[in-house]
Amino acid sequence: MTLRLVICAIALLGCQLAAGISPSAANPPIIDEQPIGRVATEGSPVALSFLAHGTGTLTYQWWKGTTALTNNARITSVTNAVLSIVPCLTNDIGDYSAVVTLSGSAVTSSIVSLVISQMVVGLTSTGTGAVVSVIGQPGDVYRFEVSTNFFPYTTNGFATNRTGRAQFIDVDPGGGFRRLRVGYERLLPVIYPPVPNDTQSVLRAYGKLSQGWRFEATTDFLQWTNLATITNTTGWVKFTDTNAPQFATRFYRISPP
């Protein structure tokens, strides 16, 4: 009887040890960088992303509010670290979060908002044409089209939104009745400056996925120094200029690689 009791005690101890070293309990996933909310123009591409690590295979699931997202023609990579919405529509407005799981242990990211705005277009007649103003998100490139009978429309020019407002001057060479319309064309990368008192000069840039960007810096706008070339794999790119403390003023830009 005593021998049986000892064997049972050893077996129970073994079960406790096995439970004590369970990967899910000892090594839960860790979120290194939380997702960032976005304000985007309807029709543009949007990417939401976060960074996580753990010992083992991580699995992901993106949520909109209390609904787990599923892939469709526009929304893809719902079970990856980077959620892609191309193109975004106004019904994509809402709160988003992601759950990362490792061996049964789950961690939820911060909740971020996605705001989708429509382009606001204004037109001022000049007598020989018109000035078209578009209010939208910095980085948007707009396509301006013209027609005399609603079909066909031909491209008349492009304008880049650098400050929140873009303008295009349409000139009517024939003095006839013309119809104008504006369409979203593409998204250029936008640099967000370092936060105040950031001595490391950590820059963030947002843009379309899978684009290669060359970060450059200058102090006089005459000579630009190549700092690094980075491919945007998450929607946001973070870059640190370690030489920034050497300069009183430093300016940055992104160029094609």
C-alpha cells in the first residue's frame, strides 16, 4: 500500500511540473509596438499593424469592434500582424484591435480608430477656367478630369495634397462648357516629425505597403545626405537619425530608392 502511495505522489508531482513549465504560462506573447490609428481619404490604401514576439509560433486575429474580421476582396491579412484595406470605404470607419496568441495564451493590442473622410471639392470660376480646391489628407495625389458631354472624361492634370488642401487650375482653351471631376490617384509617403524633446530624432513615415523609401537629410536644402533605404512592410516605417544631435537644425525627405 505504501509503495502505491509513493508512486501516485510522484505521478502527481510530475503533472504539476509539466503544468509549471507550460509555454503559454512561462512565455506569453509580448506586444513590442502598438497599432497606430489612421485618418484616411476614401479610396486610399490603409494598413494597420503592430509588432509582437514570443517563444514559439504566434497567431493573429484582427477585430473591428466586437467582430472578428474575415478576408474579402478589399480587406486582407486579417490573421497577420499587418491588416490591409485597399481601397478603404466609409463603412470601414470604426475601432480596431488585434489579438495575438501563443500556445493558448492571448494578448490584445490597444484599440485604435480608423477615420475615413471624403474629399471636399470646391470650384471657383476664373472666367477662362476654374480653380479646383480639394480638402483631404496630406500625401494624397488627385487626378483632375474634364469632359464636355460627361463621356469620355480625359485626364487634365494632377495635384499633390501637401498641407491638407490641394489646388488645380483648369483653363478652358475653347471657351465652351466643361465638366470637371476629381478622383483619388495614389498615396505618397508622409513623414511625421519626432516628438518634442526626442534627442534621438525618431521619424515615422506612413504610406503604401511594399514601397521602398530612401530617407535623406539636409541642413541647408542644397545638399542631401542619404541616411538609409527601408521597405515599408507594416504601413508605418520608423527611422532613427543618430547624427541629428550634431546639428542645430535638420530637415528630412523621402525619395524613391
